[in-house]
Amino acid sequence: MRDDFPELNLQIKVKRKKRQKLTGVYNRRLAKARIIVEHTFTRMKKVMGEEFRNRLKNYDVMTDIVSGLVNLRIMGS
């Protein structure tokens, strides 16, 4: 993920040495990044949650196609 989005720098925890406070700006940036991830998981779960009605040997190919389509939609929007 870091290779795809080098500008995305998520700091999960506050470093203890500096005792920084989380600011409103940081929280907004974190929320923007998290909502993209949450929406992506939701899209994947909708598609992958359906019953697979094809040959089992095609399952890996189909998951690759679904992942590619979701990524295409994310990058295009």
C-alpha cells in the first residue's frame, strides 16, 4: 500500500517521547483515508459475499477480476 500511495502517512499511535496531541487536522486526514478503506472493504464484501456459481478452479481468477474492478473504480473516482 505504501508503494501505491506514498503521500499517505498514517500515524496510528501518538509517540510517547514527544507527547504530541492529535489535532483536528490530523483526525480529518485520518478519517478521509479510513473511509476509502472502509468503502473498499464494503464493495468487496458485497461482491464476494454472493454464492459462487462457477467452477471452483476459476475462483482465484474471479477474485482477481473483482479486485481489479474495485481498484479501477477507486483510482478512477
